[in-house]
Amino acid sequence: MISSSQPLRSSSPEALPKLLDAYGDRLFSYCRFLPRSRENAQLVVRDGLVVATAQIEHLVCDEWFGPWLYLLARGDASVVR
């Protein structure tokens, strides 16, 4: 599992697929009940990971990497409902 933001910070082309493998299922399970539909949960996970990739420089502490991903997903889910 990716427990560090380093792959995203390095702009590695494998970073996003690895991030999806590491967190995708758990983020989907979390998001499944936030936007109340399977399709919207898939969009929330995808968009959250894209935002994480684009905004990684704003994460100041790697210890918060996992919780930060959930925070991004939750914020996106509040818009998608």
C-alpha cells in the first residue's frame, strides 16, 4: 500500500494506478454511502484521486496522507449528491 505521498510528489506515471490499487476499494466503500449511488461513488473516488494528484504539494505531513484522501473524497461527495 502507498503510505507516503512520495510517488505523487515525484510525478511518477505509475503513481495514480498504484494509488487506485491501494486506496480505491476502501475509498469506494466509504463513498458508497455518501452520495447514495454506486455511480456517484465511482465519480467521487476518481475525482478525489485526481485532486490528490493535482494538490499533493499542499499536503505538509505524510502521516496525514491516507486521512487526507478520505477528506478529499468526502468533500467531493458533498457536492455530488
